Amino acid sequence: MRKGLIRILCAALLATAVCQIVNAQEDSLQAIGEVEGHPLDSVVVTEKRKKAPLPLRIITGVENFFMGCDTNYVTPQKYNMTAQMELSYWHDYYFLRSSQTGNTMVIQSDPSVILGGFVYYSIFGYGAVWNLNDIGIKAGKTNGTSLRQTFVIHTAKIFAEYYLFNSGKGAEIRSVSGIDTKGKERSFHGLDSRCNGFSAVYMFNNRHFSWPAAFGANAVQRKSCGSWSVGFQYNHQDITFDKEELPNYIKEDIDSTLLFNRVNYHDYSVSVGYNYNCVLGRNVLFAISAIPSIGYRRSNITEAQNQGRSILNNMSTDLNLRMSLFWNNTRMFSGLIFEAHTYDYRKDKFGLTNTYGTLKYMIGVNFWKKPRPRS
């Protein structure tokens, strides 16, 4: 009888020990390796792991690889899903110049108030925003920015995005060399710009510096830190200019070398930049990123003065600048983001610099909490 009780007690203790070992190892990425020599435990852990669907295990593995970080510097995302709302203010600028005469013309698009948002699952996100200024405006008179779409990947190692949008149409002539525009009609509806592109940036100091904390809102930077980055960008611009839409007094006196019918170019470039996250207080972050690039541009231009098309292959120089101010307690976040993208086009007789600038206010929430991180 005693021997039977002793056997039952030993069996119970052994079962308890096995359960404790299994529970402990489920929270470790090296579970099976750490219980080597305990076949029963390994079988239990393996059987439990088989319950997770293969797609989920793949996504989790990819996320762990790209989002791994030093938790002394960064608190990683604790939730699977993120939803955020965006209210932004857009401005587009076009600076035209003649290399022959030195004359210039500056065009500024009408300000656009944009409303939309992003949805993230893990490291993948999709954003869509609409121009509120276009509501109730007749076709052909809007800024042409009714819908802007962005597909993004936000990780500690790599940030990548694909974007497409239109801009222009509703604009104002700010200045023209040799022509007094003060107090006169300056509205212009003859400019139309279509843009799409792709960019990818790799962060060298990705264990300590968090790009998602600065611009993705799915991590929190705990200690100030910076990182050099290297990237690749592709940008396609298709800009048309209808001189017949110019006010008559400008159309009559403008330098013809400033005019064009269409600029269509494809820009391939590499970049090296620096990014810095400054922690101002608990859950409060100021970030800045400056990424200049140099590359190859394949471009066509149809000139207004002779209606001929010339093809030019040349070097391009661009600049992407971002700044943000975020509050993030891992569950909810709110902040401001400023972005500016500058693209510069040049040929023998003509040059065009177009800049897109936006100020965004974002507010969002994370949900669907992840299992406790494995050590």
C-alpha cells in the first residue's frame, strides 16, 4: 500500500515537473534544444506547436527576423493589428527655369486637406486618403488628388513603400520673371502631375534604432539613438502643362523657353542618409530623417516652342526629408509627421524642380494582442 502511494506520489511529481518544463519552454525560441535529453517534453512541445497554422508560423518567423531589437532601446509592437486615422495638409511646388535666359516661373498648387488612414497587420500596411477640397468641385477643376494610395512594410531593418497619386490642376502662378503679377489674376488649371514610385531603405543600427517608432507607430523608442541608412528609389513623374490655361497677360509676355507640353521621366537612384530618434520623455519621441539620393534618370520632354521631342539620359539628385513628433504608450498613439520630397529635372535649355510637402496628424490604436514574447 505504501509502495503504491509512493509510486502515485512520484508519478504526480513527475507529471507536475513535466508540465512546468513544457510551459517554460513554450515561451522560448529554443524550446526543443533546451530540453534536449527529455524526449517526452520535446514531443509535448512539438505537438503543441503543430496546432499553429503554417501561414501564421511563417508570418511570425518573418516578423521576428525583421523586428528583432534590443529591448533596452526599443519596445517592440505588442499587437498584431493597427488602425490609424490621418488628417493632412498637402502643398505642391513647381519651379521652372530657362538655362538660356535665366528666367524663372514658380507655380504652387492649391492647398489640399486630406482625410484617410492606414491599416496594418504585423509589418504590412495599406493607406488611402482622399482630398476633401474636391468635394462638390466639377471635374477638371480639382487638384486631381482625390485618392492617394500607399502600400508599406515597416520593420526595424527595412522600410519599403509603393505609392501612387495625382496632383496639380488647381494651382496659382506665384511669380514669373519680367512680369508683374501683383493684384492680377493668377489662378491656373493647366498643370497635371501623375506620380508613382517605390522606395526601400535599410537601417544599419536596427537593433537600437527603430524606424517604425519614428514613422510607423508600431514600436516605441526608449533611448535616443541614430542610424545610417542606405536605400534604393524608383520614381515616375508624368507632368503636363497647358499654356492655354495661363492668364492672358502672362501668356502674351512669358519667355517661351519656360514652357513645355509634357515631362515624362523615370528616376532610379541610390541613397545614403542619416536618421535620429530623440526621446523627449516617457512615450514621447522626436525623429528626423534626411536621405539625399543620386541616380540615373531616363526622361522625355515635349517642348512647347517647337513641339519636338528630345530624349535625355542624365544624372538625378533628389532629397527626402521626414520629421515626426509622436506619443505612443504601445496601445494608443498620436503624433505629427512632416514629409518633403524634392525631384529635380534638367536639360540643356530647361529645368524643373517639383516638391511635394505634407504635414500629417495621426491618431491610432493597436489591437489583437500578441502572445507573451518568447525570450
